[in-house]
Amino acid sequence: MKVRTLSLATLMLAAATLAGAQEPLSYVPPNFGSSGSPEFDAWRIDFANRAVLKQGKSAEIVDATLANLSPNSEVKRLNESQPEFVRPIWAYMASAVSDSRIALGRAAYQSRKDALTAIASQTGVPVEYAVAIWGVESSFGGNKGSSDVVRSLATLAYTGRRTALGEAELLAVFDILQRGEASRSDLVGSWAGAMGHTQFMPTSFLSRAIDGDGDGKRDIWNNPVDALASTLNYLAQAGWRANEGWGVEVQVPDGFDWSLMDGTLRPLSFWQALGISVVPLEIGAGSAAQTLDPAWQVRLLAPAGAQGAAFLVGVNYQAIRAYNAADAYALSVAMLGDLIAGRGRLPTRWPTDNPPVSRSGASEMQVLLNTLGFDVGTPDGQAGPRTRAALQAYQKSRGLIADGYASINALATLRAEVQPPAPAAPAPGTAPALPPPPVASDPNYKGPPPVRMTW
């Protein structure tokens, strides 16, 4: 028998093939044609090369997916724009947790909860919170978005502030298509690339979507049970703890040290010892006292400052916030979930006469805080955690309520300290005050003005 001697390179290539490696030895992108944007065309060829040669994606899938694409000018505009107006949380919640959405949510909950009982038990996440996310994200499937997800992600990937995110999500799209989990026509969603009933990004679909009805598919686009099951799994993987609430509304006593609202989880008993009391949870037409573990780890949250509603929130609130890192969103989902399940109420205590600052107002606030020695870094118009912490430190140093609420009143206080107000204007009908006359001791005094004689 003749024995063939194989080279080391051949053996290594065979081993890589057996291991499932997809990286080809060479790849030439097709002629994609002109999109009308030379910058986009250059990125597309470069990205195709990297996707196939460096990431091991299927050349056939990459070529077909990137063909006939052009940038979406609306996506580019939305990605680059930062709306000047910042919507107050009470306005956001009034829309997100409307009476009609509560009614639709209760109907959706009743029709889907039995199909999701087993998965809810496995994950420890109550079904009502997945249904609430469904309602906020797509109005229970009524508005899943109309943008071509591939085109949106390609637009984000080739330029702007989200290039890394756009490319990572496109790589996930290639995997979804390669596995046959969706067709190209299924990939429709939001301008930012989220898709399906509960608006999963492609990477989240790959890592957290599950088959909810046992048919062997993870169809978040057309099957609400799969989408809701995947959302339950998402929350579980984000750290949801079974048999623990997301949080409670509370009353904070006068004179409370608001600098303790620093994001630190502390036992419920710690907050209660400081005089914070839990608002009774409404159930139907009445109310009921809640039995809460004194050791429950929670933090204080007052998204509209000391004059607005306050909450003690735990890790399950953070799991909801992982879906969308905004307190307005997370509180809306949490409260909509409670109301869908027949408990709770919407808070009504909001400082409607003291709304949050606009983007330009936030930039000005950041400049003023930096000027006063409370570092917020480079002003960016985003009143995020660093700005709130700096504002809290400023407020505490001045003996003010240190709630860190970036409001128009807080901005006015900073302005008054850094830029003292101009002298008051004279009353109508009175002559403006004249500057005092120069005196001989003034080094700039040049003697009396010459007298001009007129004949």
C-alpha cells in the first residue's frame, strides 16, 4: 500500500476544516456598483473583505447581503442629531403607560400567559413584564418598524458615532442568515436596527432569543410567543432574581440627605431607618400593605429630583434597564407590567413647573460646573451620571437639596453664582443713572473737558 506524505500546511488546513473554521484563503469582493456615495462604497468593500477573511463569514451571504445597498439619509440624520428638547419623564410615562395600552396589555397577557407559564417558571421572570416590553417596544406588534435593518446598520457602520456597533450587528446578521433563522425580507425594524415584536438587536437575538412554542424556531418577527419567551430569557440573563420585585414607590421625609442617592444598593431596613416609607400598593379599588424583606438590596431613585416621585429599586429594575438604559423607559415598563397584572398605579407627584434642561442647557450646566471646580469632563449636552454626581456635589457644598436633578431651576442657580445678574433697568420714565464724574486722583483723569463756545 502506497502511503502519501502530507505537508505540515496541508495537515493544519485539514485540522482547521475539521474544527469548523470558515476563514477562506482568498476572497475577492464582487463589483457592488455605485451607491452614490464613494465613502460608503469604499467602506463596503473593506468591510466585506474583513467579514470574510478575518471573521470567517460566508462569502456568498456577505455578497448577497451587501449588494444593492445605499446609505439611508434619514438614518444618518437621526444618528447624528441630538434633539434639543428633552422630554420630561412624566410626559414620557403618560404616553407609554396610557389607558389604552394598559387595556391592550391586559388582553395580550390573558391570551399569552398560559403558553409562557413554563418559561416564566424556568426564568423566574413574571410574564407581565415581557408583555409590558412588547407594548412599549412595538405596541404589541402593531408597529415593529419599517426600515430595512441591513441598510440601517450599514449606514451606521460606515460613518458617524456608531461604526463599531453597526459592524458588529451586521456580522450577527450574516450569522442569522447563514443559519436560516430568518430570510432577508424578515429583517425589517427600527431605524437603529432593532427588529421583531420586542425589538431585538441582531447580537441580542443570537445570544438571548429562544424557541417559545417548541417548533424548533426562534421567530421573533412573526411569532409573539417566541418573542415574549425570548424577552423573558433576556431579562433572566440580565440578572433578574425570582420572587423579588423591581422596586416600590416611597415617600422621603423632609430634611433627608439626598446625597445618599448615589446608586449604591443598601438594605431596605437602612432606608426605612432614615424615615423613608413605602407607598401602599394599590390593588383594584383598594390598597394593601406589602410584605417586604428588610434585607432586600435597593437604591434610591428620584428621576425628577426631590420634588418628584421617588422609588427604591433593586436588581430587577436594573434588568429592565438593560433592555434600554433610560429611567423613563424602565419605570414605564415596570409600572405597565404591574398594571397589566392588576396592581399598582402611576405616580402623580412631578415638578411640572421645573422641567429638565434642554441639550444646550445641559451643555451650559456642564460648563458652569467645570468653572466652579466640579468636574464633568468635556461638555456634551448629556446630563448623564457624571453630570448628576457633579451637580449633587455642588448642591451639597452650597447647603442645597443634593438631588442631582438637572433642571431649569438648578441651571438658574448655577448661572446666578457664576454670572451675577446685571443691575436692574431704570424704571420707565426715569433717566438712566450717569457714571460718577472722574476725580483728580484717578490716574486716567485728563482734566475738565474743553468748553466749546457757540456764537
